[in-house]
Amino acid sequence: MSDTKRSSFSGRLGFVLAAAGSAVGLGNIWRFPYLAAKYGGGMFLLVYIVFAVTFGFTLMVTEIAIGRKTKLSPMSAFGALSKKWNWLGGLATLVPVLILPYYCLIGGWVTKYAAQMIAGKVDEAAAAGFFGQFVSKPVEPLIWFFIFATATTVIILLGVDKGIEKMSKFLMPALVVLTVALSIFVVTRPGAKAGVEYYLKPDFSKLSVMTFIAALGQMFYSMSLAMGIMVTYGSYFNKDESIVKSTRQIEIFDTAVAFLAGLMIVPSVFVYSGGDEAALGQGPSLMFDTLPKVFAGMEIGNFIGAAFFLLVLFAALTSSVSVMEAIVAGITDKYKMERKRATLLVYAYTLLLGMCCAFGFSIWQNFTIMNMGILDFLDFVSNSILLPVVGLFTCIMVGFAIKPKTITDEIELNGKFKEKKFYNVMIKWIAPVFIFAILVSSVLNTFGVISI
């Protein structure tokens, strides 16, 4: 294990806010509301919460414990626990390496829209074809991408306590205030009641196996599992703080923001579209096309649009910071490189690959890999393949190689682990089956065999 002096969060609050900031990202805002509306409203929410407090809890405490026990990032942590599993650390680090460039590109899009709304140009953003025209420009998207990637890098250069923790303590409360305020505003609008019922009322006719698959997959991706982030943040977590309590708080934070995002988005779009489910389509079309049109139809649309995209910007920034930190920490741990040098190296790589992703919408738009654009391909490899694979092998390593006791002993440094028996069964037998289901469904969804 590593005994070298390592940066750390000042306490549980700093850790929880930083980890929650990682978990609360674009997926909470542009995917969760769509899935909840599509798969039974209140039933989907219930299934999601059950998975979060069982399966999600198991994987999150595992990753945090691995990080805290080894005081290393994933690239070195798995090998420190078992040399035979050193390769898994490399695979876990590859996930954020692939995600960071295109996440920063999308963060740049969000920054552009936030600036657009603040400048009072909601009508322009709501115009037909605005988003498509913007991303197809060869230069402008690069400028906004550069701004977002640079902001992420500056926070990483400031370090764990002065950068990540201070950012989280400011942005996360601001994000919550904006989310709550916008949710209250939306549900009190004329006609919003029907949208709220559509979002929350359990619809048993939509309950199917796909409800469980969709909830499971969303929970897995939303909580930043198998990305190396929780291992990295765990390595900065003090030994005298409770892993279990912190994990519960992160789960509550993440789920609450996802729920409120749905409460904010679904009724708005529902009223705007006259109850058309297709308008709630997931992904960029919801955030960058449909919602600006919704805001343009409000009497104070510029203000609401600005508040919303600031909220999304905060969520994107806290997530991108955690992704970059996982890579930087991996390099500094593995190669003993100075943090500043490692950060600038990752920054340069991010700009290079991010530019390629941006060009995939403009001058390289005809270039495809497996019939996918550059961004979509990187997303497929990282999210649909590597994330479930890393999660699956993490369960196998803990369950059968290093044994669950290695993890539970670390957890019990702060008191009795009441869920120990449940954890042992979950990590060895149930979680691997769940993750395999995520892997299969993600691949089938990508190739159009099923639709999530």
C-alpha cells in the first residue's frame, strides 16, 4: 500500500459534495426524466431507488473502500490489492480517458447556451435548426469547448482541497437552490398538473422487464460507478470518516437532483408539446432543441433559461473535474509525475481528442466508425462496453480474489457494518448478474435490437 503523503478532503462534507458533484451530471438532467416518463413514472422512480440503495450502494462502498485502503487511484489501487488484477486498474483508467474529451465538448455546448440565455437571446436559441447549425460550425464550438476544458483544468491545478473541494462547496449548494427554485416555478405554472401526474403517477401498463433494465442502467451510469472516480476520491477520504454514511448521503443527493430535474423538465415539455411523449426524447435533442423552445414560450423565458443552463453548467463542470482528476491521479501515482505536469498533459490530450469529436459534426461529419460518429463511438466504447466490464470484474475480484472481508474490514474502521451479510451476497452473486444485464442491454440498445 502507499504510505506517501497524499492530499485529502477536509472532512466528510467536502468528500460528499465532491463525490455527489461527480454523480450529478448530464445524465441526471437529459436522460432520467425521459426514462421515468417512458417507463411508468412513479413505478420507474420506485425501481430506481430500490436499485440505488442495494446494487448502487454495494458498488459505491466497494470503490470508496478500495481507494481509501490503498490511498491510490485505480491505475495502481487494484494492483496493490492483488498483482494479478493490476490490469483492471488500467482498464478502469481507460474509461475516464475516453469520456473526458467528449464530455468537455458537450460542456462547451452547455456553456454556449448559458451565455446565449444570459445575453437574452432565448428566441434565437429556440429557432429551428439553431443547435444543428451551431455544432456544424468548424470554429465556434471549439472556442466554447476550450473555455470549458480550461475551466476544468484550472480547478484540477488548484488541487484537491483548494480546487475540487472549494468548487464543490460552492457549486453544489448553488445547483440545489437552482434545481429546487426551478422545480417550484414549473409545477406552479398553468397546466403543469397534468405533466406532474404524467411524471409521478405509477403507470402499470408501462411496467415491464425494460423498466428494470432501464432503471438499472441509469442508476449505474448516474452514480459514477466503474469510472475510477469513486476509487480516486476514496483515496483522498480520511480514515476517521464513515464510508457507509457518506455513501448514503451521496445517493440521496444524486437521486434527489435526478428526481427534481424530472419535476422541472417533464411538466414543462408536457405542457409545451400538448402531451406528446416524443418531445421528451433523451439526449441533446431534449436539452438543446426542445427546452429552449419551452423557455421561449414563457413570459420570463430568458431568466428561466439562464438559470436552467447555469444549473446544467454546474452539473457538467463538477462531473468533468472528477473525470479529469481520475486520470491525473492515475498518472501521478503510477509514474510519480508532478501533478502540474500531469494535469497539463491530460489537458493537451483532451484538447486534441475533443477537437476530433467536434470536427465529427463539421468537417469530418461523413467519417464514421461502425456507422457511428466519433463522439458516439467513444460514448459507446466507454459507457456501453467498458463501464459494465470494469464493474463486472471489480465484483469478481472483490468477491473471489481478495475476498469481501478486505473491503468490509476497511468499512468497519468506523464502526459496525450492519449490512455486511447483505454486502457479501450482493458483491459475489447478485451484482455481477445485474451488471452483465446492463452490458448486454447497452450493446443491444446501441445496435437497435432493443430500445431503452
